[in-house]
Amino acid sequence: ATLDGLTVGLLDITKARGDVFLDQIERHITARGARVVRYAKPTFTKVAPIDLRHEISEQCDVVIEALAD
């Protein structure tokens, strides 16, 4: 499947190794033609701040959130 023209947001909630997972996802997504934008929450213990959620919703067609340990 192609993702040509889509912008995919990758949200790291900042738990250990979430970035490693997102690195792999980014490789697969860009190989299918999407543009990737990376984001990170300030802490995994709270919901993403409203300004970060707004930025993601304005800039991305799709978002993937990484949970890992």
C-alpha cells in the first residue's frame, strides 16, 4: 500500500525504547511514500499538552503513538 502524499506524525510518549520502535516504523512509512514528523511528550505520566495535540492535528493526516519499555 502506498502512503504517497500523507504526513504521518510519530508521537513518542518518552517511555524507554519508544524511540527505537518509532525509528523502525519511520523506515517502513517513508519507504511507502509518506512524510514523517516526530513529536515527543514531555512526560509519559500525563496526557500530551493541548498545544502539542493541536500542532499534531494541524500538521498530520495520521498519528502513531509509541508505547514501549
